[in-house]
Amino acid sequence: MTDTAHGPSRELDRRTGGGVDVRMLWSPTRNRVTVRVDDAITGDSFHVDVLPADRARSVFDHPFAYAALRGIDTSGVDTAPVLAALLATGPS
């Protein structure tokens, strides 16, 4: 379990590359899934709530795209490591 601003959350999935950590978290108190992106190098982070119409896996695989669609500022997080990891594994 991980503590967040909304209480304890359970980590459902995680990937890390080049100092960028992407986690899919479920909050049982809110019954909501959130994808959190943390950049260990810059110290910046953002999160994207998974909406009922979303596929959680898609938000986890493409958090920058979903953040852009929702107007979430991701400018402090380095996208290069995430893009490199996606290119290495291929499309999902």
C-alpha cells in the first residue's frame, strides 16, 4: 500500500526507465484508479485519473497523451525515457 492525498492506495502496475517512474494506483476509499508519473531527476510529477470511459491499461501505457487531452501540465517531466521504453517494447 502507498499513502496518497486520498488515503492509502494499492499499486496495480509499475514501470521505470531513465529516472521516470510510472505507477497505476487504485484507491479503495475512492474506488478510483490513477496513473502517477514521477521524474526522479527533475523532481516533477503529475497524475491522470482514469475516467469510467477510459481503459486503465491505455492510460498507464500512454499517460502523456491522456494528460495532454486533459490539459495537465507535464512540462517538468522528461518524456525521452518513457518514449524509449515504449519503442523498445513496441505498441500495446
